[in-house]
Amino acid sequence: QVQLVESGGGLVQAGGSLRLSCAASGRTFSRYTMGWFRQAPGKERELVAQISWSAGNTHYADSVKGRFTISRDNAENTVYLQMNSLKPEDTAIYYCAASKFTVAIEAYEYDYWGQGTQVTVSS
């Protein structure tokens, strides 16, 4: 069992930066692939970024490549999402999730979810 708690969301102007954190409980955190998803009003939940258990493999949505960076600290049971050059279209609730798959791109491949943190980017 893994429990996930996100933090770091907020209101920022376009062009600004935010760093999201996701703290995980449980001693098996390092075995999970971790992902950040987002869901905007009226839209489906979409994968933003994913990182393998060893941090050796990452995957990003095309819309955030070059602007967002996912990282993890297995010693601290935490995964991060550094978001730079934020745009109004990045406004959404951001969720952290954990998957037992080595590579997990779809939401159904994730076993555990956090409660989400709101990110709002003003123009």
C-alpha cells in the first residue's frame, strides 16, 4: 500500500515557475514507477511526466517537454515536478500516481493516486 500527498500548487503568472512535491508513505516507494497527471475542467486526465523506479527513464507529454522536469529522491520517498515557463493552458489539478509497471503511460496502469493539488496560471 502506498499513500501519496501532493503539495506545492498555487497561483502563478504566465512565465513563472512552480515545484510540485509528492510525498509517499511505505517502504516500497523505490519499486514504483511514478507519474504526474493533470486534469483541467471539462477535459480528461492526461499524463504530464513519468519516471522509472531508478530515475533512469523519463517520459514527458509533448506539451511540457523542455519546460517541466520530473525527478525523484528514493531516500526521501518523494517525487518532484519542476514546472518552468508556465502557460495559462497548464492550469489544472495535478495528481501524483504510482504504478507497478516499468513503463506506465495510461492512467489505468497506475495503482495509487494522491488527492491532487491545484495549479492556476494567470495570463
